Amino acid sequence: MKNKTQKNRHVYWNPYFGGFLLGLLIILTFYLTGRGLGASGALKSGVVTIVDTVAPTHAESNAYYSKFIKEDESPLNNWLVFEAIGVLLGAFLSGAFTGRLKLQVEHSPKITSKRRLLFALGGGTLFGLGAQIARGCTSGAALSGMAVLSVGGFITMASIFGTGFVVAYFFRKNWI
């Protein structure tokens, strides 16, 4: 007989239920903080902290970094940092509780792990650059924007999925 961990290995939540819970979380976040969810702010706080630690003079004289440096407070003392840590911790615990916690690279038999990782790095880099150019990440612009019925939020979500749909055509041979 399989133990409970093996038995629950491929049990996933209903995505509609997960979306419903995400919607409730966004409403709660607006109520408690006056802002929606986002992730790029946590990365920005980490980068500012590293630059301030390695080259404090440069960080203080730089117009961008200096906006986030306060004399008595670390840039890491930001709720977005704790949100990102919570997401990582939650994902880790979810994998551990369901027996899916292992180091592996998911990819099609048609490509290598190295190529999969290069595509992931490239896509992540482009998304990160886009988040900085747009002054916010997709979760902030799309999810939180749509939660307050912002036209920009709907346009952002349509652009993300529309672009993904078009670009997927050119990369489909790596997956199917």
C-alpha cells in the first residue's frame, strides 16, 4: 500500500478555486496595504540592498537607488520582500507535503535540460526587463489592475497572453 505522500503525489487544487483564493487575497491586500500584489518590488529591494552594501557611495549618488535608501531602514524591510519569501516558502511546503519536492528540470524529450534552462533564463530576463521598463511586474499590472477594474490591467493581461500565444507558435517544436 502506498503511503500518504505517494498517494497525493499528483493531487492538485482546482485552478478555479486557486484563482478564487487569489482574488480574495488581492482584496485583502488592497484592504490592508492600499496596494495590490506584486513581485518585482521584492527583487528591486534586494538589488538596492546589494548595491548599497557593495558600493554605498554609488547608491547614494544614483538617482534611482537613492530613492529607496533610507538612513534608518533597510530596503529589505518592505512587505513585498516578505510576500516573495512567503510565496517561495509556500511552494516549498506544498511540494514537501505532496511528495513532489525534488530537484529536476521539466522538459520535453525533444530538448535537453541545458536548452530548457537557457530558454527559462532568457524568458525570465526578458520578463524582468519588461517589468522594470513598465515600472511594475505582471502580477501588479494585470492581476491587481484587473481587481480594481482598470482598463490598463485588462490590456496588460490580454497583451501578456496574446504575445505568449503568438510566440509559442515559434517555440512549439521544443515541447510537442
